[in-house]
Amino acid sequence: FIPVVVIITTLFFTLSSCGEKDKDDETPNQPPSCSINAPAGGQEIVTGTLVTIAVDADDADGSIAEVRFYVDDIGKGTAVAFPYNYSWNTAGETAGSHTIKATAFDNAGARTSDEVDIILELARAAMEREARWLTEIDAGRTTAELIGIAEPEIVGSK
């Protein structure tokens, strides 16, 4: 009688633990990757233009649930499917340095962020910079002089 009770008890505990996972066997969730491809860090952008913020996001052990876009820590938009892009209308934004941030979330809640700093300049400032460039060209300076490199020497000419 005792051997039967031992066999039944052993069988009961064996079967009841079959559906349980051993916590030591679980692989922890890996965070997704997130990289802002555009605009480039340091890029000068004229206010009033539409800027595409393009992000490359991937998750090796799951999927990307969403990518959130921020400018100066203010939420601007979300993308839930590839391509992970957001069109930022810079009309009405102040000139100067701005930080663009993208945060990718995976299907298990892990997140990773990337940031780039860009410079917004007023359309007038961009036109004035271009006008100075054209004025210097018009004043007879060569392109090489304008960008600070020596004129190429032509061999055999005197």
C-alpha cells in the first residue's frame, strides 16, 4: 500500500510541475536598437521647412511596438510600423539649437533612445549667408579661395 501512495504522490507532483517554466531558463528581454538617420547632427535647417525625422529601429528578440519622436523633450508624434519616420513642420519654431530624440519601444516594454542636435535658422539668415557667398564670388574670388584651399598649380605654365 505504501509503495502505491509514493508512486501516486510522485506522479502527481511530476505532472503538476510540467507546465511551469524554470525562471533560471528564461532569457531576459533585450532592449531594441534605435538610431536617428536623418536629420544629421549639427545640420542647419531653415525654419518653415518640413523635416523628415527618419529612425532605424529593430528588436532582436521580439518586435518594435512603436517609435516616439520628441523635439526639445516635447512629444511630436509616433510611428507604429516601418518606416519609422515623422514629418516635423518647423514653421513657428524658434531659431537656434534644438534636440531631436527618438525612443523605440519593443513588444515587452524595453526602450532605447537616440538624440541629435540640429540648428534652425530663420529663412532670412539663410538668404543673407547665401548672399554673402554670392557677393564674394562676384568680387572675383575663386571658389578655391572661398573654401580656403590653394589654387591647383598647372604644371608647365608660367
